[in-house]
Amino acid sequence: MPSIQNIPLKGPWKGIISDSPAPSDPQAFDDVLNFFMRKGRIQSRPRFNPFLGAPPDGSLTRNWLTFQDVANAFHTLEWTAKSLYALTAPGGVPTRNLIAAFPQPNTNLPYATEISQGQVWFANGSDKLAFVDGELAGIQHPADVNVGSAFFMTQLAAHLVLANTIEPAPGNPGSFQFPTRVRWSKSGDYTIWDPTTEFTAGFTDLQDVPDDITGLKSLSQNTAAIWRTNGITLMYATGLGVAPFNFQNYARSPVGIGNIYPYSIDIYNNSAVFVAFDDIYTFDGTNLGRIAGGLAKKAIFTDLDSAAGDVVRGTVIPSFGPGFDFASYWLSIPGPNVTWIYMFEEQKWVRMNSTAGRLTALAQVATS
């Protein structure tokens, strides 16, 4: 009787590879849930424990953020579509403390946030640009009527920059969305936005592009990338107060490489990760790199094609601590309620799910 020869199952494991039949590579998987392929070994993902439960206002958590105020004290904030909370841990028990309730209706979108000089600035297209400081005594808005709200935000060359704006602020007469507008504050003062009285403030409309702005991130101290549905525009600091920025199209085409999921973008080591029509890319301001093609692209885009009911989120986590000291990009997809994880060092994809469904916010935060 002939013997049966088994294929030896031996690492290093290659994670999920869906673009070729699994039997052709015994070191890869059609699907693997809640495991990392790390240094040639398989290990379970970090355990996620219940933290605070659902927010009291009954809406989804959209952002977490820890910042240091001017007195060098640390604070952690949590945004939902209805409220802003500060987190404390009296006696070691994490607790939510309401800072403010937001005007309704709300876009229910994630917030663009920036930390500067002990303040946290934020907007998500629902209410006027706002900030909170270490007093945590409520939210504040710039008095300048030239600034409304926006969907995307970054800091560049001492300016706060907004993109895809709503002006004036939602709820005011004549409020209108400018999906190709980029507006920036006075240099060094994020409360001043009027270019007629302050020459370092201003705005521009990207009129030579055929699509809308879907993301904004700074790649260096002097360069930011403005993503559009089908392309990318680069924003350079000039050092000239009267014309502080120059705009150049990296890609301009009715059909091109752009960002199709506005909240899929995050930054790793001065390089952005984002989802385009045909792949998941990295971009450092000069070079585009593919990270899905040839690996798990087929399976990832099958899940993306089923996305429904909420926004697709992308977040870079630099490390989870001992045993998980590696940077990873987490792409959470509603509908199938899964999260795809890409490990930069290993260049491998794995897939995560949980009883709570997809992640609506992911960050490393601390309580005081």
C-alpha cells in the first residue's frame, strides 16, 4: 500500500494571500482570523478587554486622543457624534466626564484633530471649527466669521489648514460646502482666518482638478498631501508670508490614483497609507508603493465592496507593547465587520474580527 506524503507545515508564515490558490503555497492562508505572522511564527493578537462600555449618549465613539496642556498635564479626550468627553481614572477606574454636547444634527463622521500649544482643534463638517484646552471647561470657537467647518485638517509651516470646507459654519444662512477648497489660518494664530486683515491667512480652490478632496495629511514640516477621489495634490510651504503655499498636482486625471475612502488615510514614518480604486498604497510625497497587490488584495477588496452602513477607517498603531512591538495599519470595514491588519516590517496581511464588530475608533491613550 503506498504511503501518503504530507506537505510539511513549517514557517515562516506568509499571512493571507488571496491572489493565488492557497494550495500553491503551503506557507500562506486563504483566511486566518485574530493571529499575527511575526518573525516566522504565528501568535495570537493582543487581547481586547472591555474598557468603558458604550458612551452614555448612545452614539459611536469616533476618536480618542491624549494631549499635553501648557501646564504639562496630560488629558485624554473621546469624541462621539453627540458629545465630547474627558477620561479620568479616579481610584484606578476609568470614567467619562462630559465636556460638551454638540449641536445636532451631526454628520456622524470621524473628527479631524490637531494638537497645538496645549490645545486640541477639531471639526467633522457638523459645527464650526472648535478647540479645547487643558481647562476642559467646554469647547471654544474662533470668533473669525471667515472660518466655518471642514472635513479634513492638518498643520503645516505654523498654519492650521482645513480642506473640503463648509462656509459659513453649518446652521448659518448661506452655509455652503466647498469640496475643493483649502483654507489656512494666520501663521502662529489659529483663531485668525481673514485674509483681508491678516496677509498670512488665506484660501484657494483647486479649480484645475475634476474631483473632490477626500483627505489631507502633512508628510513633513513643509509638505502636505491633499487627496482627491482620482488624484493627489501636493501643498508646499514657500516661506513667503503673502503667499505661504504653492500647490502642484502629483496626479491629475479623471481616472487616477486617489483616495476613495476619506477616513482610510493615516501616517506611518512620514509616509501615508490610503485606499485607492485598484490597491492600497503608501505615499511619501514622491513615491507611490503598493501594499495589497500580490498579497491579500482580492480578499480585502471583496470586503471593501461589501462595506455598508458606516465609514471605512484606517489607523496606524506604532506598537502594542511587549510582544507586539511592531507598527501596523488597521483597516476597519463596516458591513462585513472585519478589520484588516498590515504589518509594515513583515509586509503581511491578517484579518481580525470580534464580537463587537468592526472598530469605529482605535488609538493608544492614557487616563490620569
